[in-house]
Amino acid sequence: MGPEGRTDDGSAVVEFALVSALLVALFLAVLQVGVALFVRNTLVAAAAEGARFASAAGRSPADGAIRAKEVIVASLPRAYAASVTARYENLAGLRTVVVQVRAPMPLLGLVGPVGDLVVSGHCVAEGLP
């Protein structure tokens, strides 16, 4: 018995409810970080693959953009491949292919409010400058 004749009956239920709500929120936050990292890593890999593909002799930056879109669509919803651009850029005296992907960064699962994520991949172009 506690002070003034009170007992601790029922306190375990309240403690469980408070602690479990906190643990669920923590679990969902960690899960969301995992989803965001998966999306980011997939987009970075797609941009790098597109740049590598476009840098081969006889290919254009447009080929790299198409390849990056294919890689994105293989792992993520089509909306993530909506804004893919590719161009030549002179970097430290070398002609490089740059593939840039602009996509929504999911802030609440793969749906809900979104931020903006921009990633790019670079590769030295083969062939004549």
C-alpha cells in the first residue's frame, strides 16, 4: 500500500501504454530514416549508372537519362523518375557526363508530405572532346 491507503493497482497498464507509445514512435522514426536512405541511395546509384552508361563512346547524355530512369523505375514508383536530366560538363579540363535526378524525398513513408531531393552522377566521357 502506498501513502494514504492507495494501492498501485492499474499502474502497470498506464506505464505500458506510455512506454509502448514512445517505442512505437521511435520505431516508426527509425523505419522512416531507413526508407529515406533507401530512396536516396537508389537515386544516387541510378544517376551514377546513367552517367557511366552515357559516357561510353558513341552514346549521348540522353541515353544516360533513359538508363537512369530505367534503374529508378525498377526499384521505386514511376514518380521518382519524372525529372531526370543529363548533359555534358567541363570539369577540371575533362569532358564529363552529368546525370541529375530531382525527386521527392518521402517524409512520411512513400506517401504523405514530401521534400525535394537532388542527386547527380558524373563520369568522364570517352571519345573525342
